[in-house]
Amino acid sequence: MKPQRDVEQFVAHIDVETHAVRDRHVLDSVLKAHEDHQQKPQPSTWRITMKSNTTKLAAAATILLALGLSVTILDRMTAPAWALDQTVEALRQVEAIYVAGRLYDPDSGREKVFEMWGRPHSADPSHSGDFRLREGDHHLAIASPQKNLTYLYQRHTGDQTDVVYITEGLNRDMKTFYSGDVLAEFRAMAKNWKEEYRKDPETGRDCVFVTFTGAPVNTASYWQLQIDLETKLPVHAGVWYAPDRKGRPHYEFTEMRYNPEIPEGWFDFQIPAGAQVVDTRKLRSLLKDSDNYGVSVKDLGTREACWRVVKAYWDVVVAGNWNRVQALRPLATGQALLDLQASYQNETPVELVSIGKMNHLDDPASFAEVSCIVRLKDGSTRQALLNVDLYPSADGPMGVIAGAVGSELY
């Protein structure tokens, strides 16, 4: 092989490991040497050695390598930089937030739009205080730190029942994107964290698009978070069931506004006229002081536990064992028990046909809702929507019937 090709092959296969600090040092050295060369007279040996073709190629290769290295360094220096700590700190400065988006269920093909408003808690700014969530026209949750209560309104389309659950504490909370602390927790648990810098296709603003696998939302766990590089704040987010993040996200934040103007009284809740009020505090206070109620649900998941409680309840109702009914349904005492007996006397259940859809599982802002179908003495069937509550006892987890949503049977 000729010497010229030797040098060309050598230059083509140079592999240099670089580092930001080292690159800066090398570039400074190259530029300084070039400046010194321009200012000082060169010795005659330089002109002599440059007469050699091989030396000319080697010198050219060195200069090309230095120029290539400088271009790489400058490109790195001009690339947009972002660190998660910047977003965590930016979120800590936010005093109010508005988020809009949509929730898509791929199984049913149905989509819900939602809006959320929130302010930080006065005692702990890393958590939300005043909070309002609306999903469509049939779901509204409001949390009030002044009252230390959460109100959850739900319209049930089956029998057109409006129900309001009242729970102690702020059981509707927006920490996921409001609190930078939770974002930092996401980073700690995230897998396959990747950052890509590009412009927002709609606004043209410089953004970083972060993808990762992390905390699941209804078993969806493949996230994409878009952060504006100027404000350092999230502007869009989505979570998918599929790792390729193709198609419609299961949960998507389409609009995120920081420090919006919030109307006066926006976090006050008014119980709609005619709504059924389910105050969870009454039952939970009773269960705190006694282990004599319910059926054991030890070693069961929430869905299986609710199934067992509902099955046990209908078994004792069909058997007419009212002492056991009271043990499974603690609030059915006095006049409430007489009313329950009267309703079942008019329409006497003889068999549990099926247990269907369950809502609000593991939701501290309400009781679980379990729909079921029972057969009556005359052969017809009726539906019932029962509330189930699970609580800890000295003997392990127990489950009880908290009541019924709407009519006992419809």
C-alpha cells in the first residue's frame, strides 16, 4: 500500500473518545496554537519538511482532525441543555395550575374529556390543596383543605341516580404533574429514560421529549413527557399501554396552564338537589371501633374481595338471616333495617344471578360500587348497585356492605 493510502486509512479509522471538559481543553489548545502560528515567523525547517508529500498529508490529517473535533465540540456546546432538576424547581414556583385532556378506553372505544384545577396546600406546597376535577358531565370531584373533606359527585345512567360521596381528607390529589417532587420520584423509578430535543410541531418552540416506562395509570405505563426548554415546565404528556407509543394515548394531557386565573368560589361544592348523599365517615368511624362486622377477605385482591362480600350478602338475604345481614351491613339497624326488610318483602330475592361491573375500586374518595343481578320469587330479575367497603381488623382485612346506590332493586 502506498504511503498516501496508509495515511488516508489511518485518518478514516480514527476513533476518539471525547468528554465535554477534555474537548474544550483540546479545542482551546488548537486555537491557541493556530493563533501563535499566525503571529510568529516560522523556522525554515517547516518549509523544508513540508516539501515531503507524506509529511504534507500527515499535517493535513492533523489539521482536519482538529477542525472536525472543534465542529463536534461546538455542536455540543450549541445543543439545548435540560436537566430534570430545572423542571422540579420550576414546578415548585407554580401557585395554581389548569390541565385539560382526555381519557381513552381502548376496550370500549369510549373517550372522556377532563379538566383539572389545583392550588398547592398551604401547609405543604409539594401537595395539592384546593382541587377540582371534572370528567364529562357525570363526574365531579372537589377537595377542600379548609374543611379537610373531599366531595365526589357521580351520575349513574342506569337509574339516573345522582350520588355524592363525602370522605374525610383530601382524597382527590393532583401530585403527578403539579409536584416536582413526584416528578423526581418518577425519574427514580423510571426505566428506559430517554431525552430527545426537537421543536414542538405546532408552536415551533424548542422542547425536550422524555420517554420512559414508569408508574402505571390503570396498567398503562409507557410515558412521553414534553417540556418547554424556555420555561422548563411540562406542556404535554401521554401514557400508553403499548411500548411503541403509537395511536391514541390511554391518558393524555393536551393543555397545561400555569398560574391561571381561577374564578371565585371555584373550589366550593354544592350538593345537587335530590342527590343521594353517602357520607363515608359514619361507617368508617363505626368500623374503627369494632371488629365484629363483615366477612374476611384475607389474601384477596380488591375485585375478588368485593365479589366475596356481595356473594355473602345475597346468600344471607335469600336465607332470611337478618342477624347476619346486620353483621354484613352495619348501618342496617333500627328503622333502616325495617325499611330494608320491607323492600325485600315486596320483591323477594331468591338467587344471585351474576356480579357485573365494579367502579371506584381502591378509591379513598368513595366506596366501591358493585353491580349485580338477582332473581326474584316471581321469576323476574332486578339489578342492584351495592357499595362495598374494605377495612383492616385485628383478624386481617374484612369487607362489608356500606349500602346501595339508588333503589335497593331496580
